[in-house]
Amino acid sequence: MKLSLCLSTAALALMPAVAFAQNVAAGDSWVSEVVVTAQRGSITAPVAATATRTPTPIEETPQSIQVLTSTLIEEQDLQTISDALVNVSGVAPARTMEIVLQAPLIRGFPVNYYFDGMPTYGLPQGIADPASLVNVERVEVAKGPTSTLYGGGTGAPLSGLINIVSVSPQPDFRTSLGVRAGSFGTLGVEGDINIPFAGDTVGFRLTGMSETADSYINVVDSKRWSLFPTLSWTISPDTKLVIRGQVSRLEQREYSGLPAALTVAPSLMIDRFAFAGAEDAPRTTTENKLVTATLTHRFSDALQAEMSLSHHDGEFREYSTFPVMPFAGTTYFFGSGQVPTQSEKTFFTASLLGQFGAGPVKHQVLVGFDYDKTDYYGAMGLNFGWGVIDYATPATNAPFGTAPALSEIENDLMETKALFVQDQVAIGDRLDLTVGLRWSKLDVQSSYTSFGFPLVAADESYEKVTPRIGATYEVSDGLSLFAGYAEGFHGVVVAFGVTHPDPETSQSLEAGLKFAAPIKGLTGTVSAYQLTRQNVVTADPLHPGFSIQAGEQRAKGFETDLVYEPGPALSILFNYAYTNAEVTEDNTIPVGDSLRRVPEHSGRLAARYRFQSDAWRGLEVGAGVTAVSSRELTLPNTVAVKGMALVDAQASYDIGPATLSLSIINLTDNDGFEPYQYFGGAYVIPTQPRSAFITLRTTF
């Protein structure tokens, strides 16, 4: 683990962002399963598969891509996907407490989680988050539309995607066990066991974790656990089957945030960690089950096939009491609610990957077929007259009582068929082209009833062809120019209040520089982009819990992601993003209003030092600072939360059979507030105060 450095916000604003990489030779770039692992002490990864569905050197991919390796995850003591995503420029994570409320954002727009290239589905998109990194080999973040390879149906990536790549069985027996404890009564355990069978032919690996914790928010607590079994079978030297499973559950007392008005007016200041509402409300639960089977077969050195089938079952039940409107001073009218949802997604994909051509022009062609069927049920029951609560007086908190009857019910059945083709063309030693085309057909059957009255009974069908074209050119060793254009297509279902949804579409332009060690140890990406989206679903500020489709929104900006590793002792990570995300057309929201939760300026600077001398070998220290500018809380814009800078610190010591680690969050005890988008209102959550955690991990 690690120990952090304090860096000023001003210095951070001048720093560029990070690109991460891993170890795979370019000659292996068309092999289906590539285990991309960073060397101990390295956080770089030169190859990624998410943007092209083929393991391709990042330097040759005409798109901004960042990879968070297992080394980075371990050294920064990262516990959740949200924790990890601060290391990527232009990403606004959704905290674990918010996953039934908000999705993570890339370049201002919500995105889905993918697991090993397989899509998941939920409303909101963050529901699939397993709230754990225990099974993660790396996280690949591809920015801009990647709809040529993944798009068309629900969960299609219009502004990017976050692909969580799982660990795989290894040829040797190993097991590890870790125990973590710290602030707010946190106590957790994690384990990893790898067992090879029949030589190297069959491998089984099981990872899992369990944790209980209180919270810095009064009376709020949580429990989470997850299990990830994986079986690999090398049927023959040319054929392999991998079956992965995931079962996870997150249970927490629902928190509805603090009205921003109570945190900005000195005369109305209250306990920043106050909980208002029903302390005995049933806990909100989120459960995810995912199974994936992937079969690969190599016909020859130049041709291979892959088939994957996955089934995702996601469910959450949300119970809460929440502020509706101010009454007087620190007292608010409160409502109560329940929101049960369930989704089932079955996804099948089959593809052929071949290498063709000789001499100065070589082709790597991917052709394939996708089939996606998603069944979604969502309901909501609200009681806007549950009670009157004073944020300054916990004694006014009242019992939850009976959950409101379900009044809003939505059922969606979505089916997508798609054909895609991609050609990666190498022309000589310096020029690489990527061109792609996808045809998608989306069929949607939706029904929406309110208090028993049918409002929508839709049976719609949409078709669209989405192109992509891009190029990279190596101007000198380790330095490349890139540029690309892509379009996106995303099916929209009936979100509460949207009666006749149109598919979302997007167009993206991006250009920049890629660094692959033009000087020793420097890797990364610098890019400028413009992304425009139409028919965007956003929260309806006049009707809590409902949505509207805005006309058009646009994000444009500049991002830098850099890693500098001059040797095994030192790693430095920089990221910076300038993001101008705003409404460009709308009937009710003023044109020019900024999108919610999106800072105009954001960045991170982190460093890790690993002692190399015999006297101090095994000791590592690290530090980081993450900074963001102000963020709007509502659309239309009415109030913003101030910017802040947070410092983290880590240290670890390898004592032979075990490693002892210390991690500190918010080292300087910044007492700011952050967006907490409850029903689209102007609510905030206090920043987590200074917290410390100790981990003891041993490997056999």
C-alpha cells in the first residue's frame, strides 16, 4: 500500500492526465484471450482490447484509452470501481452509496459497466457495480462512441464505456487471504484461491470478499459481499473454454443527502453528518448475478473464432424517506418511497478474426454478430406527505411505517440484433487505420402505467448504421498523432415520464498525441474532442422521480493522461481534464446550462516510491491529490457545489510471508461537500472525513 504527498490545486491544474498500459507483444495482438498484467512496481499497460475488441497496442488505437492495472489498484488501496476511476481524466464516478441513483459519467454523459466485454443493464446504469475490486485484473476505459462494436441496444456506449476485466486461472497453485480494518467500524476479509487440475489443462479460481461498515453519516451503515468463480478448460492446443460467474450483494441504509441550501447559508448550518428521515426504514439492497461462457478456437495462425454467451440478472429494492420541499428554517416536508426493479439480460456474440496481406499493407479484420435480449421491470411508490423533519433535531425523525403502494409500473422487453465489421490496416511501419461499420436493429415493447391507468403501450422498431474511422501516425519513435470520428446509437425505453422515447444518437470527433516512451518511462495520451448527443434522457426538475428527453447536449474539451516511470522505484501519474458539457438545444432548459455533476476542471497527481536498497527493500510509500472545480447540482442550473482538493496517502511493507499496508483518505480533513443527486434535486453529501485503514495480506 502507500503514503501520499500533498500537492497544491494550482499545480495540479497544470498537470496532464494518465494513460495506463500492460505487457503484450504487438505480434500477439489478435490472440483472443490475453492476460495483461503489469510487472510488480509498474502501472503502465501498452495494450488494451476494449476499444477494438482485439488486443491492440494503445499507441495504434485512434481513440483515448486508459487502463488501470492491478498494480495501481493494489498500491492505491482502491476498494471500488468508483475509487479507481478518479485516476482517469474526464470521468465523474458514482459513489457506491449512489449506485441506485446515478451512473458514472464519461465526458459529461452516463455510461454502463461492461464485464469482460459483456454488457450489463440497469436503470440507472451503475446498478451493475459489484462494489468490489477483488476479482479485477484491470479496468479499461474507452472514451468516445464505441458503438461500431458494442452499440444499438440498451447499454450502448455513446460517450464511452468502462470495461472491468476479470482475473483468470493460473497454471500454479496459489492462495491469498487479506483482512482490512479501519475507520467507521470497517471490517472486511477477502480471499483468492487458484487450483490447476490435469496439469495445465483445467484451472479453477475463486475470489471473494465480505465487509461490514458504519458510515460517517449518522445511523447509516452497509454490508457487502461478492463471489467470483472462474473455470478454464484448454480442450486442445487450439480450443479453449472459459466460464466466469459473479454473485454480489450490497445492503445499506438509504441516505437522501442534505439540501444544498442548508450548507451554504451560515444562519442555517446544521450537523454536516446529520441523517434526517426514518432511521428504521428497510435497507436498500442491490444484487447482481452474472455468468459468462467464452469459447475460442484457432483455425490457423491467421484465423480464429470466438463465441460468448452471458446472462446478467440485476435487482435492487430501494426504500427511503427524502426531503420534498422546505417548510421553515431547517425543517422540510418529507416523503417516503419504495422503488423495486429487476432486469435480465442475455447477450450472445460470435466473431471471426483474421490477418491478411503481405508486404507494406496488412489487414486485421474482425466480423461478427451480436444478439441482446433484455427484460426490465421497474416500479415506484411515493408518499409525498410522510412527515415533517428538522435536520437540526434528530429527535424529529419518525418511523418509516408502511411502504407506499406501487403506483408507477414499467415493463420493457428489448431485443437487439447487430452485424459489425472492422478492419485494422497497417500501412508500412508508421501508419495505422481503423475503419468499422455496424448495422443494428432494436425492437422495444414497453408499457407504463400510473395508478393503474395505462399511459404508454409502445411497440417500436429502430434501425441504424453507425460508422467509425480513425488513424494513428508515428511521427517519431514513441510519439504518434491520432484522429478519429465515430457515431453512436442507443435505444431508449420508457423512463418514468418519457412517453414516446426516440433513440439517442451521438457524433464524436477526437484528435491528439500518444506517447509510448519517447523518453524513457513516459506513456500516455493528450487529446481534444467534441461529443454531441441528441434525445438525451434527464431528470425532470418539476416532477421528482420522472424524466424528460432533452433536445441536444454537447461536451467538448481537452484531456491529458500521463504516466512517468523512469525505473522500478518510481511511478508518477498525472491527469487533467477541461470539460465544457452543456445544453445546446432544449424546450425548457436554458441553452448553455452546464450538465450536472460535471466539473469544468478536474485532475489528479499521484506518486509511488518503492525503496530498492537492501536496508529498506519491501517498503513503499505513495501519495496523491485529486482536485475538481465547482459542479452544478440541477438542470436548469440553480445552485452549484464548490470545488475542492483531496489528499490521500498510502504505505506498505513486505514482511516476507505477509504485506502490511496503511491507507489514509482525505489526509488534510477537507470539510467540503459533493453532489448527491437524489431525484435530480439540489442535494449534497459531506466529503468523507480523514479516515485510516490497515490491511494485512498473505499469500501461500
